[in-house]
Amino acid sequence: MIRFIKTADTLPIRSSVLQNGKEEQLCINPEDDKADSFHLGYYDESGKLSAVLTIHQTNHPKLPHTGYRLRGMATIPEERRKGYAKELLNAAIEHLKTQLHADYLWMIAREVAYPFYEEMGFEYFSDEYEIPGIGKHTEMYMPFYS
């Protein structure tokens, strides 16, 4: 089941999956509680929060129109490869298109996630670069306008 959740709900998964166990309060993004941000969570059959993502209204300087940025997308390791992240991201995209009338969604993707985002229909629009201590990244986006 997919639900809108609060920032605090995302923090344990962000900490363990994306930030190598960093203290949860240090995993808060400045945009998390802005009025034009939202968080979604995927709850498995037992009711356990298994995957999270956050979306902020943030235009990318290289792209026109109204953009949103995907941040903090993560699935707990024991729940990976079950399609939860795909369902969660599809729900976010549907909300962006139909309710928020966004023109595109963009993110800074980790190298390990490139194939997932490619499969979802995202396109590359930057060179790959290294974030020290975390690894290789690139910017990707999905246009909603024609």
C-alpha cells in the first residue's frame, strides 16, 4: 500500500540505506517540510514501511517550465527486487502529472540506480561525477511535456 507520509517516517530508511547509518536528524533535507514537498511510503503486506521517496518542487537550471526533484528514494535491503520502488515512483509520477501538473521530474542518481531509472524512462542530462565518500552520480530526468 502506498501512502503519503511525514518527513520523520522517511528518516530511518534514509539513514540506513542512503547515509550509512548517519544519525537520523542529519538525514533531513532543507526542503523536506516545505509546502510544495511530499513524501510517499510503500507498506508491505505486514504493514512495514519498506520503501520511501521525497519530491520537492525545484526547477532545474538547465530545464524550462515547472520541475520537481526526486530525493531520498530508498528500499530496505530485505525488500528489494519486489517491485516496491517501481510502484512507489509510478505513484509519485502520476501525482505529479495529474494533481501538480509538473512538466518534469529530475534527480541526481547514484550509479547503482542508473539501470532502474533507465527502465522507468528517465534520460541522462549530465556527465557522470564523483561525490566523495558516496560514489558516482549523474543527473537524470523524465519530461512530462511534449
